[in-house]
Amino acid sequence: NIARDIVLACSEACPEAVVALIVNPVNSIVPAMCEIYKSKGISPRKIVGVTTLDVVRANKFVSEINGKHVGDVAVPVVGGHAGKTILPLLSQVTPPIP
């Protein structure tokens, strides 16, 4: 398990570092990796999941609807990484959706 090996190595070599994991499914692997840190007495808040793909997808979708360049659109996304829990905040899109 690559994520496990990285988290174990970081727990020994750099336990004060923030570890950003790009994994799938992020909503189950990140909590499991946090348990490793907890078991070693390290704050599990040092492990974060990166969900850039969800933001990229939302930006692309909104840019196509608005006829804007994807680089000019920013859609905040919250929630989990699974289809039912991803929540693009369309009311917060920049520039606003007309």
C-alpha cells in the first residue's frame, strides 16, 4: 500500500510535516492513514486529502455552461469524494453564474 508506506515513512522521518495525500477513494484512505498517526502519538490533523480532481471537473462543467475559459472559472467544492457526497457550491462560483 503506497499511502501506508508514505505515511509510515513520514511518521518516522518528518512527524511535524503536513502530509497531503492524493488517493482514491480519499474519503476512506485518509481516515485510515490518520489512524496510523494516532497510533504513533502524532496529530492526525497533519494528514489531509487532496480533492483537486473534483474541483477541476466542476470548473470544466461550469465553464462549458457559461461559455467561459476553464482558467477563468473557480468552483468551490466541499464534501466527500464519492458521487453522492461531492457538493460543488454553485452559489459561490467566480465569476457568478448568470
